[in-house]
Amino acid sequence: MEPFSIPLETIYLYGLIISGVLTLIYVLFADVFHFHGFGDGLDFLNPVLIFAFVTTLSASGYLFERLSSLHYLLILGISSVAALIVVTLLNVFVLVPLSGAEESLVYKESDLRGRIGTVITTIPVDGYGESGMS
């Protein structure tokens, strides 16, 4: 089948290139966008997951179109299932553990309030000393 008189193989290849470039751009500039999903319950709409799905779908679709003689709908179905599996594994084993990790090892003053510390330098008369946490 050739929609718009373009072979499906070419459409899959264009999709792979475009989604790969968009994924790379998003990974490089994700801190600028500060995107954390579309609400609390819709974490599957994370752009990383969407880009990974389209990239995997396009890559497997291109390979199946190029290397097999299966029907185009069967190729689309197999590619969709493969992309869904890859994206699910990516979400469960990479993105969820990373979202629960500590962002920084820096202590805030409010985190240290009420804790016992050990003074490691002399304290000036009108100043503060340095302490090491025990």
C-alpha cells in the first residue's frame, strides 16, 4: 500500500528520523521545558514515553517492511505491540525509579533545624560556626 504515493517503508523511515531527532532535542532541553506530565494520573503522557513509542514503532515498522513480506496491517500491529512493550519496560524500570531518586545532596537550612551537630571550627562572637552532622 502506498498512501500519498509514498511507500510505507519511506513513511516509517521518516517517522524514525523525525521522532529520533525530537527525542534527542527533548532529552537535551528537558530542563528548560520543566515538563512533569499532564496531571497526577496521566504519567503515561510523558513526552519521553511518547517519543520512545513513535521511535520504536517506526523502527520496527521499517525493519518489517524492509525484511518481510507480511501484510501492512499485521506489520503495524506487531510494531505497535513491540513499541508498547518497550515503552512499558522503559517506564517501569527507568523512569519510575528515576522520578523517586533524590534530586540533590544539598542540605537546606530548614532540613537541618532541630538536628544535633558538632562544631568543627571556633565560633566568632558575632557570627556562626561550621558544623559537621553526626
